[in-house]
Amino acid sequence: MRLLILLLFVSSAHAQFKFDINKLIDTTRSVVKATSDIAEPEEIQIGKDMAARLLGAAPLARDENLQRYVNRVGRCLALQTERPDLPWQFGVLEAPQLNAFAVPGGTIFVTRGLVERMKSEAELAGVLAHEISHVIRRHHLKAIQKGAQTQLAGDALNQALKNQRADVRDKLVSFGAEMYTRGLDKSDELEADRYGVVIAARAGYDAYGLPAVLQTLQAMNAQDSALALMFKTHPAPGERLGSLAETMQPTLDAYAGQPQLAERFLRQLRK
């Protein structure tokens, strides 16, 4: 599956695209600094509390081989980012719906329903890299801060967090839980698509992994109940594909020849 017809490229062009990818991913440093009001330990704790709420809605799949496999792929991707030392964890939720979730601090979930629609490890990597990008860019954390500051003055919020006040953390977690039913800003989702392609390519995967998953979603019946939350909280797959074509086509084409690892992925699903 391809977003557009792949183009041949020479080694010098490949080197240029690689440089562009490094430049793009390096800009995350400024974002991390700009959203550092909530210190990393608090970010991680908020994420743990939010992850517990997600697990209360859907348990982890009882498939240790699959869980280990998804963690290996996810941690390989996380090493390609500006925050490799977060306590990254990846899990498959036992749910038929098609969706994936990230929480602050480095916990990523993907549903079994979505995994079973995938055809290769590159597709899995593309989805995980999209979610990793939300963590790296602190999209959820920024949204939580924005919501909390409508009820708490910024200085009061920061001081309360420094004092480790449980009531304030509970409010932040509540704001965060609401995001999974209404979604992030469209700009955040499109940015995570772009950075997801970058991270997957840096890890050595075919850059078309994420677009391939988006094409699968686009081909499904929009009225399918398994897609309800995904379509409610994300831009339409066609819009996401169009955005990637407009902004990332040279990178997609340059890294389309990297491995898809379809056979390895399918072996894991059959175990």
C-alpha cells in the first residue's frame, strides 16, 4: 500500500533527507523546555494515574508473547527520540475497538482490534511512533495544563505540584481522562503523524507504515462501532493522509525501501 507512487532516489538525496529528519526531531528540545512547568517526576506520576484509569476500562491482553513483542518494538522507537530515558511501557488492551492511546510520562496502549487489522511490523511501528510523538511533544500534558489553569492560577498550580498535593494531581488526571473522549486539537494529531513518520524511519522501518494503517481505516465503514471513538477523537484518515502527502512526501519516498517485517509481525500474531 502506498500513499503516492514511490520515486527512485540517489544516495545523495537520501543523505539530505536523513539530515532533514535529524533537524526535525531535534526541534523537540525547544518544546520540552517550553512545557517544563510540570516537572518530569510529576508528569510521570500523572501518566501512571491516567494509565490506571484506562486499564480500568479495558484490561491488558493476556498474551505475554504479544506484550513483549510490542514492548520491544516500542522501546526501539523510543530510543530514537529526545526522551529515551522515560520509563517507556507499551501494552495491548483486550478491546475489539480500533484505537491507540498515549499518556504523559511514556505509557502507550494499542487495542487488540487495531493490531489485528495491521499487516506488518512497520505498521505497528508507525502507530506506536505516532503515540510516542504525543508524549515527546507533551500534547496531553499541555492540554491538561490549559484545562487546569482555567480553575487554578498558573503559579498556584505549579506550587501545588511542587508540594505534591494529591487533590491537585487528581484534578489534572480528571482533565486528562476527559481528553480521551473528546480528543486533542487537530493540529496536535497531525503533528504526531509527521513526527511518527520521522521516528519510525529513524528506527529503520518503511516510512509508509503509518499511512498504510490510515488507508486501512479509510477503507472501513465509517459507521462501524469499532471506529466510533477513533473517528470522534482524530481527524478523518483522508485528511491525515493528505496532510502527510503535503508535508512529508520526500521523507516518505526516501525511506519507503526500509523493512516492513510483515512475516515477523504475522508470526507474533499467530503465536
